[in-house]
Amino acid sequence: MKTHRNLIFAALAAVGFTLPALSASGQTPTHMVLIPGGSFTMGNTVSADTDITDARPVTATVSAFYMDKFEVTKALWDEVKGWSVANGYSFENPGFGKAANHPVQTVSWYDVVKWCNARSQKEGRIPAYYTNAALTQVYKPRRAAPYVNWSGGYRLPTEAVREKAARGGLSGQRYPWGNVISQELANYLGNTNSYSYDLGPNGYNAMGLIGGSPHTTPVGSFEPNGYGLYDMTGNVFEWCWDWYGAVYAGGSDPRGPAVGANRIGRGGAWIRDAAYGSRCASRAHAPPDYTGSHAGFRSVLPPNDPLVVPGQSYSLPGDSLTLSLANTLDIPSTYQWQFNETDLPGATGPALALNDVTTDDSGPYRVIISNAVGVVTSAAALVQVVERLTITSQPQSASVVPGTSVTFVVTALSPSPFTYQWQFNGADVAGETSATLALTDVQLAQDGLYTVVVSDANDSVVSQPVTLTVLVAPGFSQGPLSQSAVAGGSLTFSAAITGNPAPFTCQWRKGTSFAASTLVATAETAEQTIFLTLNNVQPSDAGTWLLYLANPAAPVLSSSSPNRTWTLIVLPDTDGDGLPDDWETSQGLNPSDPSDAMGDADGDGSSNLAEYRSGTKADDATSWLNIESIRQSSGETTLTFRAAANKTYSVEWNTGLDGPWLKLADVVAMPQDRAETVIDRTATVNRRFYRVTTPRQP
């Protein structure tokens, strides 16, 4: 049976565009978040905030849009600006940033609008801003109040769009998270004496003070709002499209007054207090040529952003196929289609029809578009005419939170009937024999690899494996324990962690809070246990310690990341024998005699120092660190030993007492004495030797 298929191109009508090879249209850009459209109450609804006089509540309706997750960083600004100056753009200000991952600042409204155009063109998108009403002259140099193609590429958010995004799905609240603010939540200037809803502390944010002025913080240093957007309050004031007016209207997709003197800025800044600009309803404004060390921005995209996307079409011999443009160009244009980079005679319209195709028609097709703006060549569309079973569209990996749903889809083509069988981790999924696999109320047990086997009478083809990642924020099944250590000795902190997926980023800090602490170590691990060893412990190490966690489900380490707090006490050791003075006194030993560390008060073969380090009793010959039982069954070896509270351990093995010791398992510290069991499932020889050591070995 002959069929007809359409392959849609999105085409640009401007000169100098780079056309990237992307996988598919309609996918959320990785650096952005899709904000749903709909109506919301815009303006101030907090009755106590009588100082807000220019934001009466109105109902505004906005269309869906993509928004940058983060404020534009200095690194991204420089990347785009470097491209733009070689492509006809000019800027009045270079843009500054305290570091590559801090927001760019000291940028005018004019410059950020031009930068949005440059970002669009660099990525092969239709620019949003023009200097003429016909939208043929791309806004690149000088200053202008540009005309806007609202279905174009990157642009500044309107004031209504910015407020909807800032609220994160909440309504009637001062801030994206609720009605009070603290410097654990945002980078702003604390002023608890003036505002009861400011929990402080007073002054600049401690994290922002690092590196001096301007006191910006790295983007994403605080928890995101309900839409997954970071720094919607504080850090830098963010330019918006609108002219400022004393009142604003609601309605559908409002875009502000037609003229004005100042442009809107939203979101507050590191230099502003809890009221000025920081609240969701607060409105700041400045002349469009204003630059300041607290002026930055982020950009938005329309949901149907006209990115040039190469397509791929599969057909059977004898089918008909049409290649066409997804977007209608609004200026006169000419077209020339190519096959294998050779002009196709007579193929000079916005669509190309291929009839009764054969395998000879397989290959890349392009279209060259010419108009008053310039000439652009589209990316290639690949046509493949198949004569045997072929998977034409692979399923795609997905990441979801527990309790949500996900659907995997595959498409295939064959001259004869074919069937599907989905698999999970290599095993058939019962009853899943269609082109889609729909999973509802997804749980962690469904995290893994999925494939589908497609079969016809002559062949079977297995899809590419895709991963379902069930996102579970990190946590603690056992946090680090408060403990004491002898001066000059060593100690090991430990924790057992939960969450999915790995890797886990673990940040060890000394201090009382994220902002008021010193970073000691950062580690990344795929394991669900983590350890930190301190050698030559000194009195300065005593005090409060913190451990913060992140993983791909909650990737940004900040003050709101899962964390645990504990304390370290450093004990004096007068004779430097590794035994603290108070322990020696309790055991009837002399704190001024270093030789008693090697003594054996109970005659059990373990020195007094070994007894102290292992947490066993120095006056009890039956109390010493040892493996109490070894049992073998079904190819497994089970080892049991007595573990003391607050001690970490390593269980090691080798095949000969003169050989190297290899790690079998590490054991984290627990708050109580207990019997600890470790199972060896890797033994492949009849004889193995085991030992247990404390503290845990690297």
C-alpha cells in the first residue's frame, strides 16, 4: 500500500545564521524551564504591604513560555558576545561578572536586547528584535526601541511573564516561597529592623561577601522556586521588556505601555533590601541606558520557537513524501531544493514532493532560501527508503520523580506485519506488546534500562536502550555522629546516604551554617556511604561541622540542600601517647607516662592504645576487636563482628597472609554497640583470610 508522508522544516529568513544539528523539535531546551500558560493574580495582594502603590492586583493571562533556569552568567554573556561582535553587533558596555558562574551585571537594557538577538542567531533561531516594522532589519548596533517578533527567538520577559514565573505557581505570597525571607533563601541586603518579615541576618549575604564587591553569588546558590527557576528574588535586578507605567493593565499577554522613559526591572538585588524589588509584586525601573553592578537579566523563548531542526523520514518503496517549511515567511523569498548538495531542477517552491520513491531517493535534502535579508541554507533532512524491518524512531530516556507517569514510544517500518515486546533490564515486561510503554505511579524499583524488541516474519530488531531515572533527592539513613578525638590523632567522620541517582556530591564544612562555615572538602561518590578522615587533629578543629548533599535530583549545593550537623571535641593528651588524659585516668593509667600506651592491662593481646582506638574495654580480656563468626552457605561467606558505637570499620581479605589486603566493605559509625554482619559474595577460591580494622581504611 502506498502512503504519503510529510517532513516539516522550520526555516530562517536572515543572513549569517548557524544551523545546528539538533535531535528533534518540541523538546525543552536543557538550559530552560517550560512555564505553563494561564491566568494568575498579578500585583500585590498582601494587605500589610501598603508601601506598594503601583501594583494593584489584576488578572493577567500569559501564554506558555520557556525561561532560563538561571540568570545569564558572565561565561554565557562572553560566549555569545564573542560571536556577536564578529557578526555585526556592537555593545556600549562590556558586561562584568565577579566570576564565570556569577550573573553578568553592569549591562544596559539596550545591550541585553541586542545580546538576545545574537544568542538567537548564534543558535540558528529567528531574532526577536528589529529596527523596522517590516521585521527585516535585525537590531544589532546603536540604541533603539525595537519592533518585536513575538514568535521569534530569545527575548526579555514581559513584566507579567516575569511575575508569573517568579511566583512559581503560588499566589498571594510576598516571595516565591512564602511570606518571610532570610539570607538562607536569597541574596539580598538584610534589614530586620525595618521589616518584620525579614529574618535576616542584617547586612550583605555572607556568601556574597566572598570575593568582595559586587556582592553577587554564583547562580543557583539557593533553592529554586516551584517552577524550578533559581534566584527569582535577589542577586541581580533583571531587565524586562516593558516601559514603566504608574499602573498596569491585566488582560491577555500584556506588554506594558507603548512609550515611556524607564524600563522595568524585577526581582530585587544583592544591594536591595527585603522590600525594594525583592517581593514578587515589587516593581523597579530605570532608564534603558542605565548600568549598575546589580543590573542583569535572563531570557525567554516562545514554546513553538522557530528553530531550524533537521528532520528524518522513513518510507517504503512506492510511497509519496513531501518536504515542507514549518514557518511561513512574511517577506518575498525564493527557494532551491537540493539532494546530496546538488540542485534539483524545478524544485523552487516552499515544498518538495517526492512520488513513488525508491531506495535511490534515500539521502540528505536541503533548501536554500533567499530574500532581501540574505541567503541561508537549511540543515539537512534525511530521507531513508527501507526494504526491511527498521526502527524509525527510538524511545527516549526520561527522568521523573516518584509517583509521576512516563511513556516510552517507538516507531518502526517493515514491508510485512510486525510485533513489539518491551523489556526491563533485559527481561520481558508482561503484556507490554504495543508501540508504547506507559508507566504510571513510577517508583524507584522501576529505575533502570528499557528496550523494545520489534519482530516481523524475517527479522528482529532491538531498540537502543533508554534509561528511566527516578529522581529522589539525597538524604541520610545515618548522619555523621558527634565524637571526640585525641589531640594529634586521627578520626573518621562517616554517613550513610540515600537518594537516586548517583553520583552524590558531598560537601564537608566547618561552621554553624552554610553561609557561616569554611569548606573543608568536597567529594563525589557513586556509593551510598561517605567518609572523611582528619589527621593530626588540633584544638582548632573542635566545634560544629556540617555535611551537605546533592545529586542529579537536587544538583545545586546550597544552604537548603539536605544536611546534617554534629560536633567534634578535641581531648588533651599530655604525654602524646595517643591516649587522652581522661581515658588514661579512668583506666588507672598515668597521663604523663607515654609507655603505658603499649601496655596490655587485661592481657588479651591488644594494647591499651588498640583498645582505646577500637572502643573495646582495656580491663576486660573478653573484649577485643575480632571477627567472631564466619559462616559459608550457597557460595556466600557471612562474617560477624562486634562493632562499637561511633566507630567506622573496614573488612578486608586476601588469599595469603603475606599478600596485599583487599577491601570487602566499609562500615559507617552508628550510635550504639551492635553485632555487624558483612557478606562476601565474591569468593572464587576455597581459602580466604579476613580481618576487620578501625577506623575505616581508604
